[in-house]
Amino acid sequence: TPEDLKGLKIRTPESEVFLKTFELLGTNPTPMAFSEVFTALQQKTIDGQENPLNTIYLNNLYEVQDYVTRTGH
């Protein structure tokens, strides 16, 4: 549910649209270069990230995150 997002640090692209969207969902949107995402997940600097499934797969992000949510946004 949307309540599950409350307070989570979610990596977003450095875009006002994404930042505002995830802020309105109750997260702590964290703009970050994509090249930093794997390490940030690994070190628990962020709780999650916003990307399409193929990007998650091709960049092995599944190695450092336990769950995926398909939001359709």
C-alpha cells in the first residue's frame, strides 16, 4: 500500500517530476546518479530505487535488493 512507502529513502532520477511524485507518496526522495545506485543499495544508504524491471535485471540490482514492486506509474 502507499503507506508502506512512508519515510523510505528512494533513489529517484535527478528530475523535479520524480522528486515531487515520490515526495507526495510520502517517501524521502533521494536524487542520485544511476552509477551510484548499486553501492548505495548495498551500503543501505537508500532503501530502494525507481527503475524499470529490465534496468534492475541488466544492472544486477536484484543482488542488493530483496523486493520489487510493480507500480505501473
